[in-house]
Amino acid sequence: MRILLRVRPGASRTAVGGRYDGPAGPALVVAVAARAVEGQATKAVLEAVAAALGVRRSAVTLVRGATSRDKLVDVEGDESAIRLRLQRLLD
């Protein structure tokens, strides 16, 4: 399952939740404390998304947006469970 993300690096704490209506459609907001330096924020985003969706870190892979605030990730696992958790996070 592919999920659009809107990243906020350098936040005071890591948090996953909220909706960002961007040009590519609605995206899940992911705030991470890591700075956008040498891929640190992207790594933190993938870990936070995996934890929020209840999947292994290896089940979340970056498809697009390594150096952008707008990212597209692929999440492997039980699609109905992931979809339910995603909907709760977006609301």
C-alpha cells in the first residue's frame, strides 16, 4: 500500500498524525525531531511511520522524495489493518 507523507523535520518531538492537503492529494503528517541533514530525517520518518502503523521497520520503504518534505512510501502488511490505522491518523 502506498502512502503520501508530509514531513516536518526539526520538530520538538516525533509525532505521526494529521492531514496535509497538498497538490498530490491528502498526505499523512509526520513530525520528527531529526534534522534534514544526511538523510537523518528520512530515516526517522520511516521508523515513525512503521511504529504508528504497527508494522516492522523493514515493511516501510521509500518510493519517492528522499530530499523532499513530500514523500511516498510503500507499506507491506495486512492492508485492511494498515488502512484502518491510517484513517485514524489522518482524522
